[in-house]
Amino acid sequence: RICYVNGDYVAEEDAKISVFDRGFLFADGVYEVTSVLGGKLIDFDGHATRLSRSLSELAMPSPVTRDELLDIHRELVTRNGIEEGLVYLQITRGAADRDFAYPTDAAPGIVLFTQTKTLIESPAARAGIRIVSLPDARWGRRDIKTVQLLYPSMAKMEAKAQGADDAWMVEDGHVTEGTSNNAYIVKGSTIVTRQLGTEILAGITRNAVLRFAREAQMKVEERAFTVEEAESADEAFVTSATTFVQPVVSINGSEIGDGTPGPVARRLREIYIEESRKAGI
Ligand code: PMP
């Protein structure tokens, strides 16, 4: 597998960065994951735009332009022969003597790699996933896509220990989002998902799915919802770049609807995949 490290395409064994890199020492870095379908990048522009925003919120310069970034993504997809899978991108503030203050002389570091992954024929999409709710103990700037992912990782482990597949995190009585996805419920014919803010990540898939839902004349409400509301919803689902739309079939042991993937989630998954295939670059 060929990786990209600071300007060079290198074999995986040679893809190395400094122990002084602030991504490693302080989680001082941001990332993006772009899915690949039929060898094409899905929603590249959305990911590039969010990346710029994450960087600017952290006063971190970008080592590449949008066009260079696109070229690197495409080059890696080609070199690694990715038909279906993902491209992972990470930018960190770079290597410097360890100090809490941002260094003035560090050059930002950039790393990309690819992963082949079955995205469309996903067993989890067919069967739906089981969710448990857990407290949201992350920091307060979840709108910035940083590599600080330890709490989501702990929450995922706790969900698995409880016999579920994933967790929805809860703050002040309301669901924020999933460990690595945005959370939705369906009440009657209305899709409900939390409004954007510093409490959640503005999912690129969320943006596309809400647009497709509105175009299909579905009703969408962007507001916070409680765990109780979710447990008694008609349907629930999650979205992310690599899982698209994934139905949720139980929350805290309560079956959602009849305990099988609901029609709204199934339809949105179909539309999302079809439209993404058409729009991939
Ligand atoms: N929320 C969180 C916390 C995430 O980690 C992700 C996945 N990166 C998402 C939402 C979904 O974002 P996207 O649709 O851009 O993958």
C-alpha cells in the first residue's frame, strides 16, 4: 500500500513521522475521511471545505491547496487500485519541542492513506445496528474534526461491552451524536436531527442526506431530541461518510418500530448511494 507523507508517495513501511509531531503529543491535528465508490471520490468538496474550517479554527496553516489535495487523493486511489473504500487524510501542526503554546517555526505535516472497504453491501445496513446511550464526555468544540478520538473510542467499547454496536452520546438530556456519525430519529413522517453547533460535527453526509430528504418532499426538523423520544421513535438511523445511511433497530434495548430497518432509512440510503455515484469525482 502506498501512502502520502509530506510531499512523497512512499511504501507503507517507509511512511514515518517524528516522535515530536504535535499530532502525536497533543492530538494537535485534524482529519477527514472521504469515501470512494467505483474509484470516484464522494463529496470531495464538502470534505475539503470542512478541512479548511477545522484548520482555521485551530490557526493551523494548510500545507496544500484544495487542488493539490484533490490530486493527491486521486493519485492514491489510482496507485492503490481502490474501487470501493476510503481515503484518510490528516494534517498536524508538525514537529517542535514539546510546549503547550503553538510553535512559531513548525511546518505542518500531512499524511494520507487509503483503505479498501466494502461500503455498499454492508451487513450492518441490512440488519440495522443496536445503540445504547452514554454520557457525552468529549470536549466542547466537536465542530472541529480533530484527531482527539479517545472518548468516542471508549464509548464504542462500552457499547460493545453492553452487547450493542455503537453509542449515542447524551448531554443535558439530549442526544448529541453517535461516536463517529450523526444521529436521527423519524416521528411519523418527520426526520429529526440535532441542529448544527459546537456540540456536534457538521457531517458531510448529514448535509447531503438532509438535502436529498427535502428534495424528496420529506419533512426535516433540525432540533435536539431526548433519549426517551428516540426510544419511542418510529425509526432511527445514523449517517457518516463510510457508512452512508445506516438504520438503527434498537436503543437501550427498546426495539425501534418493528425492530427492522425502517422505510425512511432504507429509501435515504438508496438515494444517497445513487446520487453519490453520479456526483463522484
Ligand atoms: N460525527 C462524528 C463525531 C464523526 O466522527 C463523524 C464521522 N467523521 C460524523 C459525525 C459524520 O461525519 P461525515 O458524514 O462527514 O463522515
